[in-house]
Amino acid sequence: MPDQCDVLTQRLDRAQAGDWDALLQWTRRQNLTYRLWRTIVQHRLQHLVPEAARQTLRQASLYSIAEDQRRQGDIRTILDALHQAHIDVIPLKGAYLAYAAYKDSWVRPMSDLDWLVRKEDTFTALDVMRGIGWSPPPTGPGFTDFMDTEDGTTPLFKDGHTAVEVHWALEAPKSGLAIDMEDVWHRSRLDRLLGQPCRTLSPEDFLLHVCIHAGYHHRFHVGLSTLYDVAACIRHRPPDWTVLDQRMRDWGVHQAVGTFLVLAQNLAEAPLPPEFGARLHRELAWAVEQAEWLMCEVYPFATDGWSIVKLLDDFRRGKAPWPVRLWRLLMPKPEVMEQAFRQPQQAGLSRVYLSRARDRIASAYAALARLVTSSRERRAVRAELDLCRLYESTPNLTDKL
């Protein structure tokens, strides 16, 4: 049986220039660009890559390495400040995985750093963050109303540094998932990250959170790189699979997390126990097929970030009269626009705000147009609606359409 290097050599040798253009586009949208270049360099196959593609991959990777160095400095600063204030903190997702589970942290891209603190420590933690230069956007949720935000989080920014999100829950309280945060903290353990003291989630909780965030929070609108996170979680700190299986059921996410675990096994070689993986394959074959098609064939080539299902769900979740909900969907509050575009917007009907709102309306119109004219889009919507049913605690969207 040929090894990975032989297979990769054969594929690269057969690749044409046009194939490389398509490959680079696909890996960029799947957040796999740096992983591709690292694999090529690891096996010393640079000579098989066309000059233009080689330079593109090399420059992108050098940029990622520089960003990673800056991000490491931010992590050390934040952890040291919170430790000095006697605040327990748990790094979430990439903030922990990149530096604890990956051999080269720069291959794991991230747009922000996520931290979990106890609910009663929230205000103190935010004051500490403000003291070292991270603050909420001018018109976003401030420190005083942070606890009332639907997502249990607020974005914090500092010029020239990585954006930060401080959480007091693993998932938005509005999600309805049965996650007991006191139990989560009780199961966490002391650890160190980049030489600084912190706590980490139990192996089972960490793996569940990665799967829930990708599958529930983002509705599988994530790059395939997230599947490599799942594989890295399992290899770095293997969970107790009996405990994991029961907790999936207790939290009400058995089917959704199971689908993501099977995808990670199929596409990222995540090492699931044979019997456990085989059972999930049998139970969730239909969901795995839908999710794999969406992640590999639909989302990477979408012309914008809009999902018609998300549009309908945002409209459905609103409590105001429907004309107000429709207006807020197309012309959201400035703080909503700030979170969507990851940068502060000026309050009121400024030129920047109107430009962003125009883009939002155009995206919504494009999503609806694709739904009407494209059988592929309709299939994608049906697939998304099927996946929504995976969360037992989440209302069935098909009943609301």
C-alpha cells in the first residue's frame, strides 16, 4: 500500500496549472492553505509545485507565521493579566488547540481568541481586559450590559492585536442546550498554555464544544479545517468514549455531534473507536451525506456568507412584529453590523453603515434569487433543514416555513 508521500507525489506530478488555481481557491475557503504548504514542505515536494502557486503558498504561510507570533504575545499578555487578578480562565477552540495540539500552530488560522470565565467573574475580567487595552466597540454591548446579551459574549478589540471574545457560557443561553456550566467548571483542570497558567476543559467537554460550535452555532458553515481540530482534540487528549456518549445525550446533541465526529473520521482521519464509529455511521448515514456535501461542495463556493436558512431563522427568532423584524433583518443595529463585519461602525446612518446595509440587502436578495432559480440551492436548503433537526432541543424550522 503506497504511503502518504507516494500518493501526494503522484497527485502533484499530475496536476496542471489550472488544477492549481482551483486547488488554491478551494483550500483558501476551507482554511487549509497553510496545512497544504506544510505538507508539501514536510515531504520536500516543492519542486512539483508551479512557481506562481509555490510563491502564493509560501507568502501566505510566512504571513500566517508572523500573525501567529503576534497572537502568542497577546495570549501570554491576557493569561498573565487574568492570573494576576486571580481569575480562572479557560482558552477555547483554536486559542488552546493551536498551541497544545498542533505541532505547528501557524497552520491553524483563527480570527479571534475565545476565553471562558466564570459568570460571577465576568465584570472583573472585562475590567482587566480594558486595563490591558482591549475594549468593546463604541456602539456594541458595553461592560455594564454584557450579561444581558443573548450570546453571553462580547467582542473586544485592540488596534494592531488579535480580537478577543470573553464568554461565560459554552453556547449561547438562547440555544436551549442542556449545558450545566457549574459541572463544566468542576470537570476542568489546571494547565499551562505558552508558559502561562490557565484551566482547560475536560477532554469530553472540549471535544463536544468544538463539534457544537461548528455544527450548531455555525450550522456546518465552516471550513474542513474544523474537522482537523476534532482529530487533533482526540489525539491530544483522548476522551472517555462511554462518558462522551452519555454527555452527548445529556446535553441534547447526540445526533449533531455524532454527525460531526463521523465527518472528522471520514475526511480528517479522526481516530474514533471502531465500534463507536461504526454505530454512528449506521445511525447517521443520511445526515453525514448531507453535511459532507454542504461542507465540501456548497459552502466553499458560495458567493457570499448568506444562508437562506439563517435568514429565515433570524426572522423566526425575533419577538417584535414582523415588519420590525424584517426591517432589523435588512437594516440591523450598528452593534450587530460590528459583530458581522468584525470592525467598529459609526453610529447612525453614516456612509459606512449604509454601505454595509446595502451589501446585506444585496446578499439577502441574491440568496432568495438563488433559491428560486437553482435546484442546487434548493437541495442545499433542504439539507440544512434536515441538519437542523439533529438538535433535539432546537425547534424544527420546517414547521415554521
